[in-house]
Amino acid sequence: MRKEFTGMLPAAIMIFEELMDSELTPTVIKGYDVTRGKDSFFYWGAACKMTCADMDALKTEAEALGIIWLGDGEMAYTKGLTIEDFKTYRVNGDLELIPEEEV
């Protein structure tokens, strides 16, 4: 695992690693960031910011992998989960929402 992904959820790391291995060779600018607050996927370990020479191609590649493009190189991988889902504290490392009765 790249040190830039420290603190991120395993499912998000796996998909961002796949993007990092693309021929675009992006660079991670920011990973997990608790200072962004609970309304940010960065806080929940499902977002990062990357840059590369062709940002349009990076956006296209990211979206093809199911990554949400948030703008300006910021992106999140959530498997369709919302911030409200994360705020329940029931999202596991595989980006699955655990039913309440199992918590």
C-alpha cells in the first residue's frame, strides 16, 4: 500500500491503486483528511486528490472504474454510498453498509 493511502478504506485503496497503475501515472496529492469534516468523503477515507499531465483522461479513467469525480482532481470511491450512509458509522472497509441489527 502506498503511504499516501494511509487511513483510507481498503476497498477505496484497491480501486485507487488500480487508477495509479494506469498508463496515465497520476500522482496522489492528498488522501485521508480528517480536517475536511464529516461532510467530506476525505474524512471517511473514501476520497483522494490526484494529478497528472492529462486531467481529462484521468477523469475518464476514474469514472470508468466507478470513481466519482468531485472536481479539481478530487475523487471518491463509495460503491454508491452517500455521506449520510457514512455518518451512520455502519460502513465497513469493503464499502458495505452493515444492517443496524448487526452493529
